[in-house]
Amino acid sequence: MFDNPMLIGVIVIVGLALIGVFVYVGLREDRGRDPLQERLAQYGERDIPESLEDIELSLSFRDRILMPVLRKLADLTTRFTPQKQLEQTRRMLELAAMTTDPTMFFAMRIVLTLAFVLGSIMLFFVLAPQPFLTALGYTVAAAALGYILPVMSVKSKIKRRQDSIIKALPDALDLLVICVEAGLGCEAALGKVYEKWDNQLSIAFGRVLREIQLGKLRREALRDMSLRMDVPDVNAFTAAIIQADQLGVSMAKILRVQSDQMRTKRRQRAQEKAHQAPVKMMIPMVLLIFPSIWIVLLGPAIIQVMSVSGNGAF
């Protein structure tokens, strides 16, 4: 039964399709939606269900089958994962502003690893057979890639988020200075930034305001915000605000100094990138641009010399 390569290929393709669906569902879980509000909105427009079975049948295929299976896999993964690694993953997801649970993230990594392994087996053992050791090496490399790829994606999100925060911070400080000098308090100034802009920094300010409204001290909320970002400029900003709050220093003066410093740092970063540009341009120029120029300039002359002197001269 399993000696037929076509049957094995069909089974592997079906398995890859199911694994791809699981990975897609898991990655789409972190899309900023509120499941409770969605369910309340749905039931607000219909009659009260008669039984729990009606409620379960009204759920989508994703909520009834796919997500429970992925959660079971996540629970199984948690049993064999060290607590320290889970904490590191939780910290990494927090820096990326992702609400995905660490156990679900590990489950997605395992599913993606299995998908890469099955794809490699299908390709190198069935469709295009290779020597055993070569195919085994490719399979191991595919498994490693599938396991590392989600981490690389999260780290890329962290880098983009931190870069956007660094770019937005000087302008946000300018707005804070204007608001505080106009007579607003620190919380009201943060609220203005949250109202005017829609970026990672303003979202973080909005979370700080909500935490303060719930009873958390302002210095604790700002300190937690800096921990969630892990950006040196934000750490310096929050440290200055906390120190000014404790010592009773004028908030407007502190914000003015911080604004000047952040703009100076942004100008220095721009100059640093400008100085790095010639070095970074050297590799594509040498490997791509210069050979093309040589071909365009010397190609016709070489052809003419070959036609006049004959191929024997070369």
C-alpha cells in the first residue's frame, strides 16, 4: 500500500495542507480583535439559543475544531518546555507587542517544523529522490529552518517596532512640551499624543493612561512602559520624568531638555547612516553595477577586435 509513490505524495500533500491551515490560524489569532465583543454582537441580533449544542454549532469551524486542537498541542508542548524558555518567549512577544500566548507560539513553531520536514521528505525522497545522506541533511536543515523562522519573524517585528518608536519620540516630546507649557498636566499631555497620533508610541502612552486610571502610580506605569519597549531613548525619557516627579522639578523644563537631546540624537543617527552609506553601496557596485558597465563599454570593442583579428588571436 505504501510502496506507491503517488499515494505517499497525496498523503503528504494533504498533511501539509492541514498543517498550513493550523499555522495560518495560529498566526491570525493575534489580530487585535475582541472575541467576547464579537460574540455579544452576534447574539445581540438573534434569539437566545435553546441549548449549549446550538451555541457550539453556531461557532465557526476554526473555533470549534482548529483552535482546540492547536491549544491541545500547546498544552502538550508546555509540559516539555523549561519555564525559563517560556519566560524568555513571553518577554520576546511582549517586546513585539504581540498578544499570542507563549505556549501557542511554541505550538506554532512545532507545527511549522513538521510542515517543513514533511515538505522536505516529499521533495527529496519522493518527487526528486536524492542520495540518502544528502536528503537527510536537507531534511534536518528544513526542520531547523522551520523551528527558527517564527523567532526570526518576531525579532524582525521587535526591530521594526523599536525603530518606529525611536523615530516618533522626538516629535512626541515636542508635542508634550507644547501641551505642558500651555498648562496641561502630564497625563493630559500624554492623552493629547494618544489622540493625535496612531503609532506604537501613542499606543504605549494610551496604555499608560489606562493603567493610571486603574490606580497604578504614574512612575510605575512609565517604568513598565519602558520595560515593554526596551529602547534606550525611552528609558532615558521615563527616568527623567520619574526623577522630576519625585524631586518636584518643573516638568516643562525636563521635557524641553529631553526634546532637545532626542533631536540631537536623531540628527547624529542620520549622520551615522549617511557615513555608512558609501561602505554599504560598495558591494552592490562592485558585484552588480561595475560588471554591467564594463560589458556595455568594452563589449562592442571586444567584438570588433575579434571580428578583425579572428578568433585564433584569442
